[in-house]
Amino acid sequence: MSRERVTDDAVVYEFGPEMDAAVTVTDGATLTVETRDSLEGAVRTDDDVMSEVPEEVNAATGPIAVEGAGPGDVLGVAIEAIRPAEDRGRAVTIPEFGLLQDDERIDHPASLVTPVEGDTLSVGEFDVPLDPCIGTIGVATAGDTHSTLVPHDHGGNLDTTLLRAGNTVYFPVNRPGGMLAMGDCKAAMADGEACGTGAEIATEIDCTVTVESGDLSRPLVETDDSWAFLASAETMEEACRIAYRDAIDALAEDADLSLTDAYMLASLVADLEISQVVDPLVTVRAVVPKRYLTNPLD
Amino acid sequence: MSRERVTDDAVVYEFGPEMDAAVTVTDGATLTVETRDSLEGAVRTDDDVMSEVPEEVNAATGPIAVEGAGPGDVLGVAIEAIRPAEDRGRAVTIPEFGLLQDDERIDHPASLVTPVEGDTLSVGEFDVPLDPCIGTIGVATAGDTHSTLVPHDHGGNLDTTLLRAGNTVYFPVNRPGGMLAMGDCKAAMADGEACGTGAEIATEIDCTVTVESGDLSRPLVETDDSWAFLASAETMEEACRIAYRDAIDALAEDADLSLTDAYMLASLVADLEISQVVDPLVTVRAVVPKRYLTNPLD
């Protein structure tokens, strides 16, 4: 079966409850989704700097309606490959943006272009392994409208390194068709995305979309050996509480444990990890190994 | 050279500027340090519950004075092995303690005893791999006095899974002899230590202590392939800022980069990770691979 190409001609800058499909695909469709770089070509050299966060940023290709997806379903996106579609990425600092925005020793704005050479990025004198991830991916919301700069229960600007080839991300379907959109990829990014960006780059994403049954409130990522419950909130402490409650609820139900025992077990085996600390809401994840949790979607 | 045994007869419950050595060892001494479980035997069965955090908790064996260590030096503790010294660990919840202390669906207090059987812990129906780490380890402070429940720049209750066999932790020496103390080990613990404990257990720690030169403000952990800069603060956001500043300062100096370029490089390669979110101050770490940072102590 050949992959269906979803071009980056149609993009969104908001996730809301009412989104018009740019394309409609079948349940189980295999896609290649083109994505623009988050800054849309504004930074080609180190001299191209961003004096402010653009009003339209993190263009997300779509929306992609998936036939048969309806409210209460779960939309699965199996990420098979993320390929750079240009010869360079770029990290930037922007005034009033990023973890150390108040550190006067650091230039804001500044840009660092990172040429792609084979499987590596050149970052100054260093070769950094190419390890692409998706920054922004989500579905139509249940009610609120969020800019693509914001992560929330619908997905959005999750900036989570686990959104890489080989993993599957699941979203709660709020609206008919789901209305999937994705973009804002990184050629490389560390957990935290401290300066506010990874190496932002245009890409092609190979993925397969499926409609699943299940009970899900927020984005969930499946890796080879674990389930990662993502949560975004105003503070990291609150995001940790939300993600951990989701994780131990699933653990208790799946393993037929009391919630109290699930909580104590999780404290031994379920890591709290940082996705990003720089977006308007921060994102963390509670990661439960599959040896303790077979299927949180059941 | 035979290891010198440091028994758990002498313990401290505070790290302060004035600490009297329980034992004095040479630079380069190889030690076996006995540690009590953090709850000092109070929980032997699931029926033994803690209605409040004990006033004296996290007994740290020591202080161990290291000959030749003086203010401005760095004390290295190479952790070679952590062996359980009893047949069980225990996780507990305690009222007004832990990430989900306000969740009324969870019992506070509760205890879950975890028998040790070979290389595994029995946690209910599950076998959890034994993977011990040190919860509390530190040195005399520069001025303030902190209970062993508190993590800060001197170390203390860092609750960091990287404090495991094979890794080396470094502390700034504030007072003559350094005055090292350690305890509060876990048979297993996940990043975050969500319920407020790992599987608390008495242990024997094999380690080697060395006096190093270097410029260090806070605890630093060396693993096979990375340097982890630890920071503790009132909020996770503030702890992230402190740890990341330390990391990029070291990166800039070591690689002769501008601080701005070091910040953007770090955003691609240096992960922000959670150590614990439950102690009076929270602890995070900024982890820089050695391929980008040769030696932050130079």
C-alpha cells in the first residue's frame, strides 16, 4: 500500500473544537506528512534572529480527518520515520522566552544554525547525532481554542522527545474525524528544550493513523517497553500530579491493585520525566514500564 | 587494601557547619559504610504505618572526616556497591507527605513491605529488579543547618537514582575534613520518588573517598557517559534554572564557547531530569554527555 502524502500547503496555528479537514483518510491509512520548520524559514543563517515569538508559529500540517473516529474514541499515530526535508536546523533564543530568559549573560535574541550532514548535525565544533522528534501534534479540542504554542490535553506543543520514530502517540478524540495536525519537528532536542527550541527543521513524517477504543483523557505515548502519560499545566508540580494520577489509575485498574498500592509500586518503578519547561504550559510525563502495565487503553 | 568499616552506631540527622567526626580516614580510603533504613526499623510489616514524618529521619552514617580535605576542595565519593543489609524494604505513605498527599482516594498512612529475594524485590504480585541507590549523602554546610530530610547545595536528601553503584558523586568541601555522611538508601526507587519513599532499606555501601581540586557549588554526579549537575530549590522551575546555569557555565568554559552558544547546544543535548518532587525542596539535574563536556572540575 503506497503512502498518502499530506502536503504542508494546509496548516493550522490553533487547535480548537471546530476544525475543517484539509484531507480525509481512512482508519489505518499510512501517511507521509510534510511539515514546515516552526519558524517557517525565517532563520537561514546565524545572523537571522527573532526579536519576538512570531504571532503564527509552530505551523501544524492538517487537519487530517480520520474516517470513523468519533468522540470517546482514541486516535493512534504510529510514528515510523521523521526525515529532515532541508539541509539545516536552527536553535534560537528569543527575548522573554526560554528557561534562562532572565540571565543577562545570555544574548536574546541569538540564532545557531545547525547544518545536517548525513546522520549528524553540526553544532559549532560538535557533531550531534540526528535524532528527530515531533514538537507539535494534536487533535481538535473538546471546547477551548489553543495556539499551536500551547500544550494541553488535546496535545499541541508537547515538545516531548518520545515523539520519535518507533513510538506511537494516542490522543482522546473530541470531535468527529479527530482532526489531527502535526509540525514543529526538531532534528535534535534534549528533555526540557531549555532555550525554547530544539534544532527546528522541516521534515517528512511517515506515520500510520488508527482509530482505537479506550478511555483516555490526555496524550499517551507507547514505546517498546513503556507507557508515558503526558500532562501539561501551569507549574511542573501540578503537571507531575496530573500525569502521576493518570499513571496510577491505569496501573491500579490493569493490575487489580488498590490505588494506594499502585501509588507505592509506582514510586519504585514509574519515572517522572521532563518533556519541556519553556512553553506557556510545561509538560511532564509519568513513565510506567510495560512489565507492570499491559495496556492502559483497555 | 582492605576496606575500612564505618558502622551505623554513629549517625547524624542534620548537616550543619560544625560537625564532629565519628571517624577520620585518609584521602583515597576504601570504605564499607553501614546505613540504617530511613525509618529505623519502624516498618516491619504492612500493618506498621507512619502517622507522621518522624522528627529524626534519614539517619546518615558519619560524619566521616577525610584527611586533607579543606574549604575550596572537592570531595569525590566513588560508589562501588550498595548491598541490602536486611531481608526487606518498605514503601510508605505518610499524611501531608508525597506528591499526591491531597488525593483522598489514597490512604495516608499506608505501608507496603517489599521482601528482598536474590536480585529482586517482591512488590505485591510483581518482581521488581533490585537497583539500590543512596537517598541522603552530603557534607558539612557552609553556614546553614539542614535536617537530613532537606536537599541543598551540601547534598543531603538528594533522592537521586544516579547515586548508584558505578557512579561518583562530588561535593564542594565547606569545612575541614569535609564531614561526609550517608544513609537513607533505597532497594529501588523511580525518578520523582512520588509517594515520598522508595523501598527504604538498610545497606552496606562500598565506596572510595578522594580529595579533588576543582570549583564546585553544588553536588555533581559522574556516570560512565555523562555529568549530572544537581540543584534543589523551592520549585522545580527554579531548580531547573540553577542546574542548567551550572551545566552551561561548565560547557562554555570546557568547550570555549560563548554562554549563549553553550545554552543553545545544551538545549539539543543536555537533558533536564527529575530527581525528586517530594522533599521540602525539590531536586532536578541537568545531564550533559561527556562527548560535549570533558571535565567540569577542571
